[in-house]
Amino acid sequence: MMQVRSLTFALALVALASPQAAGQDRALVLENQMPTEVGYVRVPAAQTLEWQAFTLEAWITPTGPGVGSGRSTIAGMGVEGGSGPWLSSYQLAWQPNGLLYAQVSPTLGAVGVETTSLLPFVPAGAATYVALTYDGSELRLYVEGQLSNQVPAPGPPMTYADHDLLIGASNFAGAPERLHAIVDEVRFWNTALGPGSIAVHAQCDVEINAPNLVARWSFDGESATDTTGHGLDGTLVGTAWSFGSDQAPLPPPCSPFGGNYCTPAVPNSSGLSGTISAYGSPVAGANDLVLVAEQLPPGEFGYFLGSMTDGFFQPPGSNGNICLSGNIGRFNAPADIGPGPALSIRVDLSSIPVNPPTAGAPGDVWFFQCWYRDGATSNFTDGIAMTLQ
């Protein structure tokens, strides 16, 4: 898990389509442990869940191995009662070894691509953000906002057979794959979100009317209602389910702010210039700042840097330019923020790691940048400046 999950934030959902009162921020608890136990959500077949490019994301806390042949389904659209290979148009599943499994089958029963995630793991007992994206040519898996694995998936155009979408189960003949986990914030998008958007979603809530958001099952109010208001409401099936504490204690939806400078940065080995963005709120007391670096070389690690003084010089041994000076602080360690092409952190404005650690205050001007490895050398994104309120 990234460091952000060790912090405590209050969840403030806004503009939900279904009414809910304070204290109803909930999650779905699936307790499938024996073959005779059944608990999942059924969302009726709909063309609005059938796309040539899409994203499926969720927060899960695995609590047991589940029921199945080495994996248990988080969400997917498959052939119920079917047997044989490639039975899911799309499927995102968790394996007891801590890895994700993903499948996309443009032609059910005939053509498909599957893969598993690499590091980081999705451990039992820990709330973890996971996502699958498919853009018609690549199948990608993300864990905690980091790209974990991707494989070519250039199959023919997706053909669907109007199957229901199931959350927490796949009802294959003789081999059901049912989940034993706490599930929260399941979302379906009609586009393959980019790594920057995924990085932000791992740390922030999303607007209920966000473009391309087709359906959202937050399980708040103890129901499987689609809170986007698009009518893709689910039905709870069986008895091996209940509702428990919210597993995605995210702050309100992130909005971008701040102004970029030192732009464009020196291009890196991917041919792109690294960029940095800020999301959340410029209000110091809100303590709601997320930094996202994008367009980095895949698989490289980095550090976020901050200072109250801007600057411009090229450090020895680096291709890029550092746009900070004076008392520069470094956030996190590379193992905590993981490899590119996108990195993200939540900044604790009450203790920015300059020397000595300093709390951001209204009127302060702060400058941030990201340093990252770039093959045999290193590079920097552009910088971003913000005045705290």
C-alpha cells in the first residue's frame, strides 16, 4: 500500500443520485467461503456496459481465498453456466497469491487475452485500489494507482451477447468464482483511463457526473444502486453478504489547481516531457493536496520535491533541470510511490519535509517538482507553483 493509506481522511461524498444520511458510507461484505454459499451483485445486461474501450475499477479488501479455481471474481461479464476457455467478455479477479487476474475476450469462447498483475501485491486484509483498462490494443492492470502489468490485446472488435455484469462472482458451470472480500466503489467507464487519471482515482473521489463514468456502485446507503443516476442498479443475490464499514475513505473529488512553470521539461527516453499536476484544494487547513507526475518512462521510479523557492539549473549527471532552490524537501521513498509512467502522492500539508518539517500556512507560496530515473541517467518534470489559502 502507498503511504496515503496510512493517513486518515474523512469521506465527503457530494451530489450523489441516491439520498443518504451521515454515517451511511458503507461497503459490501461478501462471505463466499463454501461452494454452497452465494453472495454477489447482479447488474442486468445493458448496452451501456458494452464498449470497445473501458475501465473497471474498485476498492477491495480480500478476507479469504473465496470459492473458485484459484481466483475469485471482483467484477465481470461472463457466460453463466458455460464451460471452456474465454468465457468472459471482461473479468477482473483476485488470486490468493496476492495477484490480480484479468481477461478480455472479444469473441467469447474463441479469442481472448489474459494476464496477471506483477508487483505490488493485493494482500488479504488491506483495502487496495485496483483497476483494469482495455483500449482495443492493450490490456492493463493497476494496483494502488500504479501500472502493474500490460499485455498486447489487439483482438477483433468486441462482440457482446448481452450477459449480466456480476460483482463478486462468475457463475461458470461447475466452477463458480466467488469472492470473499469487502468491496467498495466499483466503477465502470466507457473509456480506457490513462495512467494519470488512474493515479488520481487511487487517492481521490470522483465527481458523480464525471465524463465517461457509466456506472458507480458505492454501496452507500446499504444498497447496490448505481449512484450516477444512469439506472444500472444491481440486485443482491443469495445470503452470503452484508454491509460493513466504508473501505474507500477518500476526500472530496479532486479538482486541478496551481500554475505550471519551467515548461516544457526536457524530453525523456519515452520521447515525452514529464509533467506535474496538483489536485484537491489550495486551502491549507483542508490538507487536501495530491501531486501527480505523468508522461514518465515506464517502469522508472521517482521522488517528489518541494520548496518555498523556485529556481533553475541542471544538476550534474541529469538530463533535466531542477526548478527549485533553497531549502528543498523530498517526499516518500521510491518503493512507496512505485514505477512510472505516472506517480502520485498525497502531501501532508501539516508537515512538508523540508528542513525542519514545515506546515503550510495561508499565504505561503510552494513550488513542487518530480525527479525520476530515466534509463542510465535522471530527469525532472516541469514545476508547479501554488499559493495556499
